[in-house]
Amino acid sequence: MIHYRSILQRVALILSVLTVLCFDQGVFAQDGKALFQQNCASCHAVHKNLTGPALAGIEERVPDKKLLYDWIRNNQAVLATGNKYFTDLYAAWNKTAMNLFPNLTDEEIGAMITYINSVPAPGAATGTGEAGVQAAAAENDNSLIFGVLTLILAIIVLVLLQVNSNLKRLSDEKEGIPSYEPVPFYRNKAYIALFAVVLFIVGGYYTIQGAVGLGRSKDYQPEQPIYYSHKVHAGTNQINCLYCHSGAQEGKHANIPSLNTCMNCHMAINEYAGEKLYREDGTEVDGTAEIKKLYSYTGWDPDQKKYVNEPKPIEWVKIHNLPDHVYFNHAQHVKAGKVACQTCHGDIQNMGEVYQYSDLSMGWCINCHRETKVQFEDNKFYSIYEKFHNDLKSGKMDSVTVESIGGTECQKCHY
Amino acid sequence: MNKKSIIAVVFGAVAFSSCSDVKRTPGKIYMPDMAYSRAVETYNDNRELQAEGINYNAEPVAGTVARGEEVIYRMLKDTTGTYVTSAALTNPMTTKLTEEEYTETERLYLINCGICHGTKLDGNGPLYNDGKGPYPLAPKNLVSDEIKKMADGTIFHSITYGKNLMGSYASHLTPKQRWMMVQYIRMKQNGETPGAAATDSTAAAAPAGTATAMK
């Protein structure tokens, strides 16, 4: 019995080792993706020429497996042998040197190539956007239907009222009640008085609103030369506002980023594959075409991967405008005041096309200066206000507003 | 009875007119001279100035140095040469970042670098996101052995001029901020924080006294 048991144990051991080996191999093949991302992905993509060529179909292009593996491990050595295919390739890619990977084993390279072959070509993934289109269309339809319905109902009410008054007159005549000549409604004093009052209220409301709104451009949403979506950049992709508008922390203007800032990402990102975008009028935006517009301004050729034409500035339409007699400084608000961008610019990370969120009126400025509590702690900018610091410490005041440090003085902004 | 009809019509008209479309014009303005500055302001079109014969140059005069610029970096971008020789540059910031500098550099890192290289410096920022983001290439893992071995000067050169598909950050970070960033990356690689005095490890932090890039 003991004998059998030891044999059984041995067999079990061998079996388990074998399973582990097999299993290991299996994991290895799946690790092709991890290996690819670790070693290749910073220069190569599967279906796209980037720093290096696209790798899809690499086995068809280099059928000699040994040569391919040698190239991957030490491309310089292969180049030294004068291989024509690789010499041409090297020249075509502006002699960008590929890193050396001497430690990759045959299995590892094989696993990566298996992974490369398993990645499907882009363009198959569609269909998710359809529901969105229908939903958007339905939303538009609804408001139109409601409007038409309201109009039809209003007409019906008018007609019925007319019918009612006619019937009343007819029945009056029949019963012999003397009917006087009806006064047409436009000469009816009650109607005229009512009309005058309504006109006064409605007209007055619009006149005053118009006068107040003179020079204010709240909700101004111009069409820009490129459909640049803050929703895609700041929302979906979480790019910090200050990445592009770095001037907001440095000086008066939150600068419009220069083209090199766009190209930091768009050298590589040359197509849009996110969820569908719509302009305010409901037309669909072709994100890839908008990126092409950027290239037409920068002069970048995505195929050659270099700037081929003279750059020209994008003439963005300025939205937020303050009159000449107002001084506003971004850095003071962003850096010293630590005000979030969204406080004045609204839900910018969800805006497809940017509109002016605040009316930028003086009342709006003053109101905020009265209500906003200055962050006094850990803020060197306010260290000179000794009295306030002492009062805060002694509990005499619980917070300092912008007004109390002179934020509503005329000459703070008008000088 | 007709009163109601009039009220209905008026309300209908108001409701209809208030369904306005997107506001594509800025609206009426009184005293446009005041609203839109006649003086030259930021982002004024300067092509007209050029046409009028007024000298206007958007770029600084060659050879001038910005005020407050502590470090002048003279090594120019080229395809092969200076990338290699940049390794000889040493970081003028020879000491570790102070707590305050560290916080500021971390803030700058998260604004400018973290979007690709990740908040943990592991090369997996929101733009790449394990290949699910829009950026098609894997950004470099800044805490990998490859970058640990890379010279301070080469990192500085790469931030200044970009490398491969990374763009130049010279317009985003001053030279001093760039050197601070190099220090920040080193401290992150060694797992150091400004509070705890770190033991001197194998980091390539150059000892004080060697020639720096300062001229």
C-alpha cells in the first residue's frame, strides 16, 4: 500500500508540474498585450503609424521569422548587415533609432506578435451612437409638437369663443331680447384699456431688459473656426484648465493656447473616436475633420509626421469682453483668490460650444466681492493684513470677505 | 369672453418669441469705443500694424533673457547630437525640493504632465488609460528603470524640446520649473517626500560644486 501511495504521489507531482507548465504557457500568450504595452507601445501602435510604423501584418512584411526577431532584439546589428528592407525602412522613418531589446526571448516576441495579430482593425465599432441621435431628434420633435399643439389649441379657443358669442346673439334674437349693435372689439373701451396695460407691462419689461442688457453678452455663443469641444477635452479627457490656459495663473489674461499646445497631443491623436458630438443647431460634428482643420493651421502633415507648411493663427472669436474702463486680472482671482474657473465660466467641462455663462456686469462682480470669503489661511498673499489675522484668531470675526479688504473700492477695478 | 382669447394670443406670442435660438451675436452695445478697446490689447490682430509700417515682433529679440530667468539654456534642439550631449548637463538645483517647492512642483506636474504620464508617474494617465484613452501610444513610465538611469540633463532636454511624439514644454514651464520637475521625478522614483529627510540613494543627483548649465 505504501508503495502504491508513493507512486501515486509521484504521478500527482509530475501531473501538477505539467499542468503548471501548460498553464504558464497559456498565461504567457495572454501576456503578449502586457509585454507589448511595456516594450513597444510607447512608439508603436497596431494600426497606426506613430513614432514607429504600424505593426499590423508585420509577419507578411517580414516573412523571415529569424530576421524579424533579430531586428526586434537588436535593430542596429541588422542595419549593419545592410539588409535592404530594413535599411529602406530606417531611411523612410527619418533614421529614428529604435530602442534595443536584447532581453526579449523568442516566446515573448511570439506572444507579442500573437497579440498584434489579434487586435481588430478600427472601424468595426459603430452602432452605439444611433440611440443618441434618436434621443436628440426626439427631444427636438417634442418641443416642436408642443408648440404646434399650443398654437392649434389657441386657435380652437378663439373659434369656439366666436361661435359661442354668435350663438348667444342668435338665441337672444330668437327670444326677443333686443340686441344692440355689437361694438367691435377694437373699439371696446375695456379691451383697449386691457391692451394698454398689457402693452405697458410687456413692453416695459422688454424695454428695461433690453436697456439693462445693453453691452452685456450673456449666453453669447459664437461659432468658432474649429469646433473645439471643452466637453471632450476638459470633461471626458480630464485635461486641467491650466494646461492650455496657463496664463490664468501668471497674468491678466487667461491665454488662448498657442498651436504648439494643441500639437502636444494632436501630433499623435489625429482622429476622433469618442461619442458623437453635435453643434447647437443639431448637426453632427466630424471630430476627425476638425482635427484636420487644426493641421491646416499648424501646417502639420500627419503622414510625414512633420511640419510642411507655414503655420497661420486660428482666429478664435472672443466671447468674454470687458469694457476698456474695467481692469480684471485672472492671476489675482485664480492664484491669490483661489477661485475655481467654473465660478465665473460655468459648467465649462460640459460645454460643447462655449457660451458666456455670467453676464459680467458690475452688479455681478460686486455681489461676488461682497459674498466671497477670502481664504486667509495658508495664503501668503494676504499675510500683510495683520489686524484681520488677529481678529480671526481672537474670534472677533469669523471670516473676511473681499469687500472688507477693499474689494468694492472704485479704484480697485476702475483706474 | 373675448378677453380670454386676447390673453391667450398675447401669452402665445410671448411664449413663441421666447423660444429663441442660440445667441450667435454678442448683442447690442452702447459706446462701442469703450466696450471694444481702441488701444492695442492682447490678441489684437497685429497684421494691420505691420501693414501700417509699425514695427511689431511677436518674438523676443534674439539673445535677450527674460527677467527673473535664473537658468539660461543654450543647447538647441537637433535630431541626434544635443540629445546625447544633454546628458552632461547637471541640475543647478542641487538640493532636494523643500516642502513648499514640492507642493508647487506637484501641482505643475499634475497640470502639465499627469495627463499623459499619470498621477503616479507610471505612464498611465487619463489620456492613455491602458490603451482605452484617445492617445494611441503608451507614455513613458517615469518611475521605470529606463528613466531612473536617464541623466538629469536628458530629462531636462526632453521636457524642453520634447521627444518622439511628446511636445515641447518650454512654453509651459520655465527652465527653473523644469529643473524642479526633474528633482520631483527623482524624488518620486526614490519614494522620497520633502518631510522625511531621505537617505542618499543611487539617484543621479549631482553633488554640489560641479559645473552647471548656468552661464
